[in-house]
Amino acid sequence: MREQLGRPMRGVVGIAARCVCGNPTVVATEPRLPDGTPFPTFYYLTHPGATAAMSALEATQVMRELNDDLAEDEELAASYGAAHAAYLADRDVHGTVPEIAGVSAGGMPTRVKCLHALAAHSLAAGPGVNPIGDLALARGTWSPDRCTCATPRTTG
């Protein structure tokens, strides 16, 4: 993970998803970092190919389109709200932090703010849990089913 991000990871409690070759794709992070900082982003995307794909999507203004879809599609909005609740439940297993109570990541439950966080949630939780993360992964150039790692399998 240090190689993937170019810096040490802070507060990692585990690897939440891996590439098909075994390299970390998503890590789970404590809701309060070791230095005491509240950290709402429980699922953190680490895979360089995945992060590049989400950055490329964000650059195309796809978030504006997804926000419009949320405003117009009640079923999508309800599923996204359920994803928010699932995210909070996953994070709460590792402790509650009053400063971030009710705050998940990526703009959930009402807007799309960060595709990296939403894709990370989709990869960690599996398809069907976070509809916006699923859409972002489907529209991106990176796939969790095809290895693009430049390095052999690591142990994290």
C-alpha cells in the first residue's frame, strides 16, 4: 500500500478488496486515525489503476450527471441512502467518533462528491450495495476483474 500511494498508510484495519492478482485495491481505515483525527472515509481506494480511472471520470463532469440522476430517480436515491447506512454500519464496527456521526463518504446519502470513495465502497461491499459506486466502476476504464498491476502480488 505504501508503494501504491507513495506514503505510509494511517489507521488501516485491513484490506477490504484486492485486485484479481492479489494486490490491495481498497483498505479499511479506522474512523479515528492514530493522531486523533476523525476520518470518515472508512473505505479508501489504493489501487493506482482504479484511482486513475475514477480521477478521469471526475474530470469529465460525470458527477454532475450522477447528481441529476439522484435528484430524478427515487429508486436510485433510496438505494444510495441504503448504501450510506451500510457504510456507516461497516465503519461503526471499528468505533464511533462523535465528530463524524452520520457522515459517510463520497457525498452519501444525497449527492455525489467523490467517485474514489464510492468505487471503494462498491469494491469492498460487492456489487449491488452502492449503486453510484457500481455505475462509476462500470463507466471507468479500470476493472476489478482484469489485472493492471505493474508489480507482482504483495501482502499489503
